[in-house]
Amino acid sequence: MQERMRPTRSGLFAIELLIAVGVFVCCAVICLGVFVRAEVMSTDNAARESALVLAENTVECWKSTGGDLKETATLCGGAVENGALAVTDGALALSLTPRSSEGYALAEVRVLYAGDELLCWTVAAVEVAP
């Protein structure tokens, strides 16, 4: 007659340990995904912040020079190309294109980051003579 094997406590402990490790691994994977998404969001927000600062500084220089693109290029470290101001700052590329209007000056400001448009403004300035 064959003897039946009785379950031991160590076998149940091993199964319980495997389940606990599996749960821990699942939680670790979820947390790692959250940290990666947070890093991507932080990088995107830093690029947007830099684009905003570059655009604000360039527009203020443009307004302070009375709409003169050559003076603005000198102040901002850019260049005038085809009637528009082009300023680069690392991966950011800004273009300021003056538009004609009555009684005030208009300019279109675009900021690109690695080829993607981050910012597009139409700026009106009463202080600048058209």
C-alpha cells in the first residue's frame, strides 16, 4: 500500500511567499510607470516655461525699441530674416513677424521646440508706432 504524502507547512509558506513577491513586483511596476510619466511631464513643462520666458523677453524688447527689428535682434541676440526676427536659444526657435494694422502694431510670435510648436501669440502694442 502506498503512503499518502501529507502537505507540509513549508510548501504553503513558499506559495505565500511567491504571491507576496508577485504583488510587490506589480506595485513596483506601477510606481515605476508613474515616475517615468512624471519625468516626461517635468521636461515638457520646463520647455514650455523656457518658451514663455523667451517669448516675453523678445516681445518686451520689440516694444521697447519701437518695433525696430534690427535693434530687437541686437538686444535679443537674434537675426532679421525675410522681414521677421529669428531668435534661437538651445532647442527653442522663436520667430517674430510684424503685421500691419491701424493705430497700433501687431506681431505674430511663434516658438518651436525640436520642430513642435509650443507657443503662438498675436501681440498688439499701442506703444509701438506702426
